[in-house]
Amino acid sequence: MSAYLITGAPGWLGTRLVRTLLHGTADALSTQEPSSKNRVRCFVLPNLDTSGFGPSDRLEIVRGDLGNLEAVRVFCRGAAGATLVHCAGIIHPARFIRELFDVNVRGTQHLLRAAEEAGVRRAIVLSSNSVAGMNPRRDHRFDETSPYDPDMGYGHSKMLMERAVHEAQSRGRLETVIIRATWFYGPGQPERQTSFFRMIKKGIVPIVGDGENLRSLTYVDSLCQAVLLSEHKSVANGQTYWIADSRPYSMNEIVDTVERLMEMEFGLTVAHRRVRLPAPAGDVAHLGDQMLQMLGLYNPKIHVLSQMGKTIACSVEKAQRELGYAPSVELEEGMRRSLAWLATQRILV
């Protein structure tokens, strides 16, 4: 029997991972036929709806908050030999920057401590491209040798989170793997991703500069594949892996692809417009973001705009070589599946 502890559900990735463990997905051998003996325990904030997991007698829900060490200990209790997958975290705080450090850093420290005490075998921790910042050139790719250069508060919190994982690894009581995900996409997307689609449909999506800057994207089921591949590979112990689609895409290609699919395959009326902004507009937004965060405040629109004209791209060669990672879904098919899911939810109609 395989036992899993999952945080970050019922968030986007957490829910997708739970469903993959219990029911499988069709896109990779590692996820097609999950063991009928898999048992999953999820750490869920009080009062959050968990119906998206689907019914299963192999699923257990423990309610609590990562800020409460005793609640985290209850979550990990009796889980000797289990695999912990830590997806929980804050990307866009409601208002104050300190929320990032309360959850992403201190919450992770609590979780690792409780996992060590309970005898958990391996912790797979989801990090972010933000720990490396922006690529210095469009032809540059981040890899596992790239130095830390965190982008703003979120990147800094994730860097400190990774350091907490390294510290746990050095203590020798818990195996660890860090997965650095990029901007991910796919079915089950949250409102922030749906808002991006709406902007494309209405013709108000901003293109900063010429739109040829590159972004690595990660299809959500490919991310689940990488997590499961890293579970038992001995070579993965103590390692960090960048996980994304096999190649990055330009912002123009991303927007054009979503627009074309909306119109040609889903019969939606699209405006065929862009809000063209000069490259310095991104620098102005970056300065504004920096000033706000120095005051301990956060504005998601300013933060996202500050990155729209930048290249954030990585290599997945190490994951392919060591884990056997093989992403089979790329931009067009992944966005098609996202739009199909939106259609089933009667969104964007």
C-alpha cells in the first residue's frame, strides 16, 4: 500500500494530484493506472469544499492550518514511510507581503518538522521559477545550476522555503525533492487564469514590448507526472528539478493560440485586439511593484504586468535525464483542454 500526504488541496494542483493518485490520467505511463491500494490524506483549511476530489474510500481529510504546528503534527501522525507532497503556498497575497512568509516559509518549516517526527520517507516540495528571477537574455535558459536571484517577495519566500528543505535534507531524517514549476495551465484552472482568457477574448490583454519574450509553461498533468516520477527514484533524493513543457513559448504565441482555439473550435467571438505597451511600461510596473512591496503591500495586477514583457524560461533536460520526465501535452492541446473544461463549467460562454 502506498500512502500519500498532500497539502494545497483543494487548490488547483493539489486537487489534480489527488485525482491522479486515486483515478489516474491518460498522458503518461506513470499516471495511467494508479494502484488501487493508494491511500491519500489531505491537509485542508477549515470550511473549504473538497467535493472536487470525487468520492473515494481511500481519501482522508484532515482540517487545519500550516501556521499551527500541532495541527500539522496531527496531519502527519501515523504516516511513517509515506510520501509527502507539499503543494500549499500563497502566490498572490490578499494584501500584505508578510502572508507569503507566514505560509511559504514558516508553514513549510512546520510541515518538515512534523514529517521528520512522524517518520515520513520522502517530501516532494513544490517551488517556483521566481527563485531565479528573470532570464538575462531571450536565448538564456535557467537550469539547476542557475543561482538564486529571487523576484520580489514571492520569489524570496520560495528561496527561503527551498533553504528550509535543504536544511531538512542535511539532518538526514527525511528524503527531499524540490520541483520548480513555471506558469502552469490546464483543466481546473483558478480565477486568475480564467481572467487572462477573458482578457484575450475581449482584446484587452497587454503585450509589453514586441511580445517575442519567452515563457516556460507547465501543463498541470505533466507536473503531476513529474511529482510521481520523483517519488521513488533514488537519484532524486536531495535534488532540484525544473519542470515545464519541453520548450518555452513567446507571449504572442500563447495569446494567438488561445484566441484561435476560442474562435475556431469553441465558437466564441473574440475581439482580435491587443493592448500594446512599450517595453519601458514593464519597467515602470516593476518599480511600482518594488515600492509597494517595500511598504509591505501587494497589488497582483501591477506585479503581473511587471513580468509580461520578460523572458522566464528554463531547461527540463535534468528531469528528462534523471526522472524519465516526458511531457506529452504542449501549448495547443493544453489550452484546448483548458477551454473544454471552462465550457463544462459554463464559463466564457
